[in-house]
Amino acid sequence: MLVDLHMHSYYSDGSFSPREVVELAKEKGLGFISITDHNTIEAHEEFELACQELGMNYVLGVELDCVFNNRSIHLLAYDFKVNDEFAAIIKKSRQQLDQMGVDLIKLMEKDYDHLSSQDYEAYSYDRRLGGFKGIHYLHDRGLTETLMDGLKIYRDYHIFYKDYDFPTVEEAIKQIHQCGGKAILAHPGKYYRHHSMSEVGADFEQLVSIHIDGIECYYPIHSQELTEYCVKFCEEHDLMITVGCDCHGEMSKKESEYIMGCIKKDVSDLRLKF
Ligand SMILES: [Zn+2]
Ligand SMILES: [Zn+2]
């Protein structure tokens, strides 16, 4: 049974509805999936229903923005029964994400006459296009050629994740465990592009000490060296090994690597404990 436990619907920045995600997963021959939208669980109800109707095995998930050693990282939470406290963390993180766009436009309106906070507040975009509001606004107001160019503008105006109030990894893991869930480090290859394996290992050890449950070892942009290192680390530390292709639907079309099910891993290749 092929597994892909990391994909997005249009409730965060993907372009598919939850049902379309499940239909496509079926077409791709996947047998076990999860939607892990950024800081929102709005897709859960529709996703669960579609999985049940179409006979797909699934686990409920979410991808949280967190802070780890002053850096912004993503944590995947799975198989939790959301309580009020965890719901509040998810909601606050989503608000922080939205606030980044508001703050960016506040800075930009000084430089561009045709941008304003009021205009931004009133602005809406078609969720089926994927992505977040800020990058659509910049694109529609003629500031960028492609949607993804908008991310550079956030950097140019010094709007960084690390300056916003996202939970620490430790807080998030604690909360996920209180909800009976599992906490997995998402795509380590995105944070460790220029690090030695011993530096990666030191961070992993730290995450083990705060009770992380697993690592997304298989991910489209991971080098073979990193993948092998992660798998070995998980085996030695009795951690879960997961696979995720981070499909965003039409948004990830150009980046051919982020295609749903592009890594073929059978459930028996992994160490899942759901
Ligand atoms: Zn991520
Ligand atoms: Zn993701």
C-alpha cells in the first residue's frame, strides 16, 4: 500500500478541494494519505468523508509553523483529537500567518501609491488557485510576474517567520501529545541545505530529548545522503519514518518534484505507529 502523508488542500495554500485530493490520490494508486494544511484543520471533515466514501485509508493531520533554536521549522501533527488548547494554538498560528501579509502591505503602501491596507483588507482571491492572500495581492496589483516572486518581496521588506509568535517546537509537541497525536519533523532537507550530517544529528538529538515521534525522511528534495541519514537515525532511536511529497496541486505544477505520490514508498518501508 503506497503512502503519502503530506499534501495541501485549498484551505491552506493548495489548489484542490479535500475531495479532489482524495480522488487524485486514488487515481495515483495511493492507499494511505493525509492532508496536512498549514495551521488549519478546516479540511478535516470533508477529507474524512471523502476518504470513507472512496475507501481510502487516512490519518488526520496538520502542518504547524514552529520555532526551533531561533529558526522557523514545520512540524507535522497526526492522529490527534483536537482539544481547546491545541485548537487555540492552530488558530493563533494561522492568524500570525495572515498578519504577515497585513504587515507587509502596511510597509509597502508607503512605497507604492496603488497599494493600501484598506485595499488589501477588502481584497479576496480565488482559493482554487492555491497560495496565500499576500502573494495573490502582489501579483494582481502588478508587483510580481509569478505568484512565487511574492515570497521574495516578503524577504525584501524583512517580514520573516521568526519575528512572529509561532509556538516553540517543544510547546507544540507537548500539546500534540496531550491530544494523543504524533509529532513529526517535516522536510529536514529544507533547513539543512548547507549543514554537515553531524550538525543535523545534533539537532535531531535535541528533538528526541523533547520527545519528537518521527522524521519525514522521504521528501522530494532530499539528497540520498540525507534520506539515508534520517532513516538510520529513526531506526536507531525508535522513531517513525514518514514520506511526504508536499503536493500543493496546481501551485506545485511547475516544480515537478512536488507531485502527489512521486515517491513510491510502501507502508512496509516505513515505521508508522498509527
Ligand atoms: Zn512545510
Ligand atoms: Zn507542506
